Amino acid sequence: MKQLTETELKALMLLSLDGDEVAYRCLLDMLRHLLVSYYGRRLSRSAPADVDDLVQDTLLALHQRRITYDRGRPFTAWFFTIARHKLVDHYRRSDDKAHLGMEMLEEIAGGYSEDAVSARMDVNRLLESLPAWQGEMIRRVRLEGHSVSDTAAKSGRSEAVVKISVFRGIQAIAAKLKGESSDR
Amino acid sequence: MTDDLIDRLATDLKPVRPGALGRLLACTLLPGLILSAALILLGHGLRPDLAQALPTPAFWVKSIYPLALALIGLCALMVVARPGGVPRNAGFASLLIYLALASLGLWQLRLSPSSDYPNLIFGISYWLCPFIILVAAIPVYGAIILFLRRGAPTHIRLTGFVAGLTAGAIGAWTYSWGCIENGLPFVAIWYTSGIILTGLIGMLLSRRLLHW
């Protein structure tokens, strides 16, 4: 299945807020798949039933608390802050202190705070400066955490090409950033 | 299972208008505010010398100080009600308001003979004042909790603290219509204590009340 980007998910969310049931159904379905991989990667030792519970719990939270979505802000940041909240709560309930500590540290180190959101927007801006397919590779491998082989299979390119294009793309971004800071 | 859930949620979809969160806050807050005013009016009473107090600047400073804090608190509530929300400027803004009040208080002391100091600082009700503010804040705190339970706060203790402070500031504002003290140092010390006390209690209760 194709992964939707922030722009597309946000468009679906805005339609849903206006009461478009078809868009909402589509949005929930997309998010469900995103959540399965999000929780799946973080609950390696737990039963798949836990992942299912968390996915449903998060979708329900989105539904009940969609009033808190600010139409002017990025959608994925809002949504994954809810997902993270549910995850931390799950760790806390299952008394998994080691995980909890790590998750909290991650949160302090940036997480989905306002700064991180604007950083994310900067990242999107930088990715847009690359050729579309290369930006997409970086987005998948580095931002969404898909494996290289997964990404290669989905895009129909070889793993080596994916690795190289991610590497070159990041180099290009780094060069661009250096240029930007020396301009100032 | 998840398919059923998605089906149910999609069928249940109702439109959310822009600005809905702000309207929700206004609608839940209003009954809390009315109840708080009723508590002060019926349980304590308007200050008997209100007619003489109305033209004095001290009365208005005493009323505007908690009102200004309450407005900062309401803006902060709109931030903490959203996932990941941290009201970064609210603390600084509140501090400025407090410093303004403290300067006015020191100025008032300078203009007064030192025999008035005990009256301006302790009045006759200093030990009671924070607790009256706490009581006047309870219905407002309840209303704010109802609001937040429909929101999605993720920094729970911070959210509880902001909820308590805002309720305390609004409680202090309703009490300012009943309180007979005229000293601004009194307001700076005892009103602020009442508001902070409410904030701390709000923070202590937050885990239980705001968990989702």
C-alpha cells in the first residue's frame, strides 16, 4: 500500500472535520496501517494483541479528541503525539520501566514539541528541494523508519540504489545547509 | 475488530467547526464562573463598602490583577489542551503582571504612614483569604477539568497546574468583589498564595482526573 504524505493526510483530516465520511474512512484506514508499523516496531516483545489494542485505542482517541486538531498545524505531528501518549501509557501500565525511561528521554530530547514540529517542516522544505523520488526514499527510510529492503520492493528499485540515493540525498541536503549558514 | 471500529467511528462522524475548542472552553467555563460568583455572593457577600471602594484605584488593581492572570491562564489552557502543547510565554507574562502589582504595592507602602503597614500587608483576613480563593476556585476547576477531559493534554502535571492556577485566578477575581482589604501588598502576598495553592492542588489531582 502507498504511504500517504503529510499533505495528503492533512487534506483528508480537513475533509473529515467538515464531515466527509468517505475521506474519514480513508484517513482512518491509512492511519491504522501507519499505527500498526509504529507500535509494531516499539512493542517487539509484546503480543500482537497489544498492538491491536493500541491501534484501536489511538483511533478512538483521534475520533473523540479531534476537536483539539488545529487546522493550521501539521497533521502528522498532532496525530503521532497522541500515538506516543498512548504508547507511554501502555509502557507505564505494563510496568516496563526500562522502555518508559527511554521513551521519556526521547520525548525530552525533542519528540513532537513545537520546535520539533517546525524542524519537521524545515525537513519537508529541504526534502522538496531534492528530486521527488529521492526525497521520498529519504522520507521512507530515515523519517518513517521503513527498512531499505521494504522501500526497495515498494519503489521497484534495487536495495543498493535506495541506499545510495538516500546517502547522496542527505549529502546534498547537508551541502545546502552549509551554503545557507555561510550566506548569513 | 479494527474494521468494525473504523466503521463505527466513520458512521458517528460529525463536523467540527474551526474554533470549536475555544467555544467548548467558553461553554464549559461559564457555569463554573456563575457558580463561583454565587458562592462568593451567598457564602461571603459583596463587600459592604462597595460604593466607596468602586472609585478607588486599589479596588480596581485588586480586581484586574487576578483577571489578567486568568486571561493568561485561559490562553495557556488552549495550548495545553492540545497534544504536546506547552505554553512557553505564560510563565513570563504572569511574572510581569506580578511584578507590576508588587511595584504598585511598594509604591502604596511608600505613600502611607508606617502605622498603616500591618493593615496594608496583613489586613484583618490574611489567614482566611487563600482558602476563600480556593473555595471560590473549586467550581471553576471542575469546569476546566470537564473541558480538558474532552481535550488531549499530554503533559498531564503541567496541565493540572495550569488548570489549578487559572481556576485560582478566576476564584480570586470573584472574591475581589467581596474582599474588604485595600492593601496592594496584601493582594500581592495573599491572593497570590491562594492562586498558587489552587495550582498545586490542581497539579496533585491531575493524574487521577486527566488520565486518558
